[in-house]
Amino acid sequence: MPAGRSEKTGTDFDALAASALARCDVLARCTEREGEITRTFLSPAMEECHDHIRGWMEDAGMTIGVDRAGNLRGYYADLELNEDAPRLIVASHLDTVPRAGCYDGILGVMLGLAMVEALDGRRLNFGVEVVGFSDEEGVRYGLPFIGSRAFIGKLLPPHLARRDADGVAMFAALDGYASAHPDVVSAAHHPQSRGYLEFHIEQGPVLEHAGLALGVVETIAGQSRAMLKFRGRAGHAGTTPMFLRRDALAAAAEWLVAVESAAAAMPGMVATTGQISCETGAANVIPGLVCCSLDVRHASDEMRHAAVQEFLATARSIAERRQIEVEHAIEYDQPAVGLDAGLIALADKAVLGAGVSPRHMTSGAGHDAMIVAARIPAAMIFLRNPGGISHHPDEAVLVEDVASALRAGLHFLHYFPDYLQNHLQRLTESEPDSCTT
Ligand code: HGY
Ligand code: MN
Ligand code: MN
């Protein structure tokens, strides 16, 4: 028996893992910009990506639909081919940051599909729905998690009113998508969705450092995002003496270096300015207006909120000293999320079953699981990310780790009925006794 095969079922995990990675390579060619991977919400590149995945899912015996939020949904029915059987959701996102790597998000979807393929036509006593979310990175609308928010019914009017860089409101983009796809289904999750599993590359160095292929996520750090505007006075770069300048870019630069060193002194805190624009934007004009982003994350919401306040106060004091104005808008505040204890225990068993000692981790990156967890018990399994690099074309994963993840996925499917049973029992036990009310 070749090393990659299961002795019990004959499943060739190595071949399925290699195929999942080859598919990530195919999907990497679905891009808005030649020579890099950039795939955003409802773009033609996303349509192309759906077309590939749809074909693979159909070959695996799944029924496919796209929903009103642009999520791709493939259902692998239970033994009785019942649409309304309890189901496990296996999902991640199909969109990318600009100039992305090959695996962030999409590998989780390919692993969901590979789990179904590994069943080789065998049906379970629950359904499996593999979902590719339409937007998690928030590139087009500056709002992340559009797909998973819609999935749990939390895509709200203020979200829908947001406009992209071309002025297209999100509700208009979604209406256009629905008109172009008359068979769209509701974006709401099925009421029998009883559990959610997301595989994702770690996007950091912890597992590599620990020599582990897989890890089990316990908590996902909260995130704050703000936009700041530093407004100074534009002027002539040759004639304005240094002491008479009100340079908006110099102020913003001083501020972001101050934020960097303050965050470095706060254990577990990360703060980033990843977007910056400068007007007038000419070499011989003193910058008059700078807009920049602030992204702050920590496992403790309290510490994150305190840090954001401190960073904004620093901006105000730098602005005052330099006689410029600063304003800010908090774009969003996503609390830290603890994943479901029952499913974490199941993920531990699944990872152990794949021969890896389960290590619990906090995710510094945001994931769809943190949104879905508000409605459906959720678990996440991380895959080692050699070099710890992500949101970058050098993002990497090892084929043997993908095979381990797939083994863990099959163990997860195996144990899921026990979870359903315990869960049902807990629900029954917590029901009020009708005689006493
Ligand atoms: O930004 C994040 O944490 C995620 O990768 N979208
Ligand atoms: Mn990402
Ligand atoms: Mn991701």
C-alpha cells in the first residue's frame, strides 16, 4: 500500500492533497491583473474562479448554487439525499488582497472539496456544504467579511450603502449580480447548519517554529480599523522655509512611527498603516493632505480599545504641535471571538487522528469563522505556513501538511455525529421543564 493511502478506505490522501494544490494554482490564474493574483468581490475573475470550482464540485457529486451575496455553495447530500438533513459547513473565502499569494482562503475551500472527494461517493448521515465566500478581505468596499455576514443575516443597510472606488453602492452591485444570475439562491445559511469548519494557512510562523503541521484555533483576535486625515497646507517646495511649513505627510510619518514603537511595547499588540495617499502628490509641492489607515489587533478587546484611543491621542498631539488638523473615522470594530468548545475538542481529536499533536492557537488574522461563529458553532484548523509569509506572492504550504489536514478533515467528519448527538442532548437538557412553567 503506498504511504499516502489510508489502510482502511484506500483513500489516497497524498494524491488528493496534490490535486488541491494544483487547483489553487489553476485558480491563481483567475485574476484582475496580469502577472499577479488579485481577485475581488463580484469581479469577472471571481466568476471565472466559480466556473472552475463548479465543475470540480459537480464531478464530486455535489449540487451547486451561487447565492445573492456571490457566495459559491456546493452541497453533498446525506444518505437519504435530504436537502434538510443536519449539515456541516466547510468554508473559507475565494477573494484575495491585491498581489496575493495562492492559498489564503482558497486552500480552505479546496480542502472542503477534497474532503467530499475523499468520501468517494460514500454518503454520511449528515450533509456537507462547501462554501466559497465572495469577500473576506474587504478590498472593494473597505468592509471585510461581506460573504459571511450575508450568510448569517448580518449584511446590514449601512454596509449595503457603502460605495466602491467607482462610486457603485454595494446594494447596486448585488442587484446587478442577481440580475446576471437569475438562479441565485438566498444567502442565508440553511437552518440545519449545525457546525462550521474552516481550514486556513496559519499566515504566521508559530507552527513552523513548533515543528507542527497543523494547529487548532481557540480564539480569533479582535480588530479595529480607522481612517485618519492629516490636513496641513500645500505650498511651494522651493520657496517655503522649513519653519513655516505645515506638512501633512511629515506629520503622518511622525505619527505612524510613534504608533509602531508604542505597539511594539504592548505585549500581543499589532498596529499597521497599510494604506496611505498624499495630495498634491508632486515632488515639488509640500503635502497638504494625507489619508491613511490604521489596523489594530489584540486578543483582548479592552487592550485593543485602549490602544486605539492612545494612538488617536498621539495623532492629535502631533497635529497640534505641527499646527495641522487631524480627523478620524472608525471604520469597524470587530470583537475577538472564542470558537466553540465542543468543536475545538472535536478538532483536537481530528488533528490527533492525523498524527499531529494538537496545539491551541490565537489567530491574529481575521477569518470568516469569527463572523459565522455568532450563529453556528465554529472551529478552525491551521496549516503550517513555511516562512510565515502571507498576503504576499511568496505564501507557501507543504503538500504533506495538506494531506495531514485532509486526514484531519476525514476524522472530523467521522466524529461529527457524536458532536451532533451531544449537542442535541445539551439542547434537550437546557429546555425548560414544561410542568414547572
Ligand atoms: O486581514 C485579515 O486578517 C484577513 O486576512 N482578512
Ligand atoms: Mn487574508
Ligand atoms: Mn484568509
